[in-house]
Amino acid sequence: MISRRAALGYAGGAALFAGVARAFDQGLIVPLGAPGLAAWDDWNRDRYVGPLSLVSAAVLAASPHNTQPWRFAIGRQGVDIFEVPGRALGAMDPFGRERILGLGAAIHNMALASTGLDRSAVVRLLPDPANRAHVARIELGREDQRVAAHPLLETIGHRHTDRGPYKGGPIASAALAALSAASGSDAVRIALFDAGSAPGKRFAALTVEAPQALVDDAEMMAASHSWFRQSRRDQDRLKDGLSVATSGVSPWLAAAAAMLPEQSAASEGGYWLDGTRDVAVPTASVFGLILVADLADRRTALLAGGAWQRLHLMATAFGLAAQPLNQLPEMIDRQRQTGRPPQFSMAVDAILDDALWRPTFAFRLGHPVTAARPSPRRPVSEVIGPPARLAYDVERARADTAAQEAALSKKSQ
């Protein structure tokens, strides 16, 4: 008969083996192949050319909870970008505002990528009033043009969200001035606050209060948890969402966490709250808000998403770490949706110079301790659809032909 001590030993050994197996499964102890990360290599190794290269850049853009709410249609003259409402955050993003921000970030990456094709590009936002999902069209010019590659082009494949601790210390004034001016549009403003300033301290307090309210909202946490990928298999199969590997903890702690049973929505919320209160807020050098005049305007949301992508790419070029801290805007949306008193919307007025401009995105900046890890992305092959651009390409060809015939006719007269 096996003694109780031996039985406990066997049980403990079995639990340890199962935990180690989970850590191996997630690639946290011995690195395994990572199909979910192939999209980063595709871009960094210039796998795609022409319009497909625009999509290769787009899939590396930021999106809320790494939901990647996009689909693309490819044509000889460019790319159409479509919103996928099904890739939604539910109660975390009740009006789809953050989803549109993510699409704006993808559009910005595509515009940058076009400068590497030696072809001029025109970006048309919301080009089809009859199709709400059609958020943008990138029209490429002739192939014999010379266009200078944008300085941020090479940064696209190195921009990663850093959720870990930062070193603290001031950020160079020249870098802050450049980041403050990164809005790219009069419809968008960027406000930066030194973490030690009065507005910075108020921002920090609200950014701790907001996730506590969010964690207390079971529907919001369930929506968030649905995008948490518990295993390496899910990460490589779905190629989206959040995971322990990109949570910002050290590889050893990530491995230890992977050995534990799968997280529930409640336990995930606890870790998230602790990380915000104990790591993200106290180690940041600078906090920031992206502001717009109308939170419900889709065009402005696309521009704001582009502003975040531009700012994060610039921060990467400066050697800085960056992380969205969007709990405050999310709680503003949630209180509006549920008809609760606008506690957070009113509280944020204390840190704004002009209350007519509202926060649509919040973030932190600082000096990285270690390099941030890339998150899984769906590759080009999984996000391109049927040739929806065909009709447009035919119309464009007809127009070009008509213009050429008119020019020839005029010469012959």
C-alpha cells in the first residue's frame, strides 16, 4: 500500500510535470516554432511586394486587445480596408470606438509602406457611404515614380507594446516635443504629462481607479477574457489576442504562470489590476492622452488611431517603451452605455486644458528595462478576401483609357 506521504509526493510530481508541460506548450521554457509570429518575419524580410506589402505592414499595427479587426481586398491599383465588427471587444468597447482606432493604426502603417514601393499613394477614408464597413482605400500611383522611403518605415517591424516595468527617469525634451506634435491632423490632439506633475499624478490615480471599476464589471471582464489565449496551441491557431508571454512579466515568471491552472476572468482581472497599480503606473516617465472633439465620429477615430501608431513608431525610433492604458476611456464609454453617472468623464476634466476635447486613447511612455516581445498576428494570407476591388480597378482602367483617348484625339486635331 502506498503511504499518504508517497501519494502526496506522486500527486505533487504529477502536478509539477503537468505545469512544466504547460510551460513547454507555450514556448516559455524551450523556444518552439511560432507560426503566430511569422507575420513579423514576413515584413522584416520583405517577403511581399506591391500592394501585398501594404497588407504585410497593416497586420503589424496596434489594435485593442490584439483583436485585429480588419480584412483587405487587393487590386493592381491598391488596397481596400474593411472593418470586421465580429472581431469585437463587446462590453469593453460598446460603441466600437477602439476597434476603429485599430483600423486607423493599420491604415497608417499602409501609408508608410507605400513609400517603399516607389509609388505615390492617396488614402481615402470612408470612401463608400453605402458600405459602412469600407473604412479606407489606398490608391497607388504609377510604378515609374520616385518616392522617398519614410524614415519610420523600418520601424514598423520593431514596434511592440511593452507591458513590463520601465526604468523611470526623464525623457529628452526633443523627443517629447516630437511626440507631442505627432497627431498628423487638426482633428486630433496629443497631451503629454510628466508622471511627477500634478496632471500626471491625477492621471495615475484615475488609471488605477478605472481598472478597479472595470474588474468589478463582470460583463466587461468576460469580454476581455474571451481574447486571452491560454495555450501556445491557441496562440498559434488563432494568431491574435493577449497571453502570458506578452504580459510584460519576466520569462521566468511567465513560465511559472504558465504552470498554473488556466486563468478565469476574475483571476485575469486581479493580475491586470495589480500590474496597472504596481508596475505600469509607478514606473512610467510620461503619461499621455489622445484627444478628439467628437468621440462618435468614425473619421476622427481613424485619424486618432493613426496618431497612436505614428507616436508609437516614433517612440520606438527614440528607443522608448510605450503601452496603451485605455481603462479610463473604456470606463467613460461603459458608463455612457449603461446610463450610469459619468464619474470618469467628469474626473478627467481636471487634467484637460480644454474640456471640449475628450480622451479617446490613453498611454504611458518610458525607458525599457528589457526588449518587449512580439504578439501573434494573422498573416497576409488569412486577412485578404475576394477581389472586392475588381469593379474599382475596371472603372479606373476605363477612366485611364478614356483620358488617353481624349489626349490622342486632341493631338490629332
